[in-house]
Amino acid sequence: MRLKKTAFLMHFLWVFCGALAVPHAAASESTAGDYAYGAGANVTRGLWNVISSPAEIPCAIREDVKQQGGAGAFMGFAKGLAFMVRRIVVGVSEIGTFVLPAEATLPGVCQSRQGQAAVS
């Protein structure tokens, strides 16, 4: 009889301690739906980066022409080409690693490039 009481007490303590630990462990993890949404967002963002990459050229030309006049068109084309290649590389890497959670790394096309190093 004493063995049954000890076994019952051990089982009760094991279940009770496990019940206390589960809510804390589950609270720090995201759900499968959040993971699927994040993976889908990475694929979508990667595709958008690849598709929209050619738009970087006219945007960079426009910015450099505003700053330097007509001569800025040549430098703007070079910058736009570099930004286009960068956007393609980032887009392909986001598509290739869509299973890993990540935040957006590039601003939208034709948006302000504040905080980026100027090439001149």
C-alpha cells in the first residue's frame, strides 16, 4: 500500500510540475500559422525584389539628375545598375532561404535611401 501512495505522489508531482512549465514554454514560441505566414512573406518579398529590380535604374537616374543636373544621368545609371543587382541578389537569397525567419532588408523601390552610403 505504501508503494502505491509513493507512486501516486510521484506521478502527481510530475504532472503538476509539468503543467506549470508548459504555459511558459508555449508562450515563448510562435505558432505554425505564424511560421507559415513568415515563410510566405519571405517568398513574396523575394519575388517582388526580383521583379521590381529594373525600376532601380530610372529611380537612381532621377535622383542623381536632381542633384547634379544632366551629368548625373551617367552616374545615376551606374548606381541604378548596382542597386538593381543588389536587389536581385537579395530577392534570390530570400526565396532560397524562405524557411528561415527574416525581416525586410531593403527599402521599397524608389523610396528614400537615407542611411545608405553615397557613391560619388
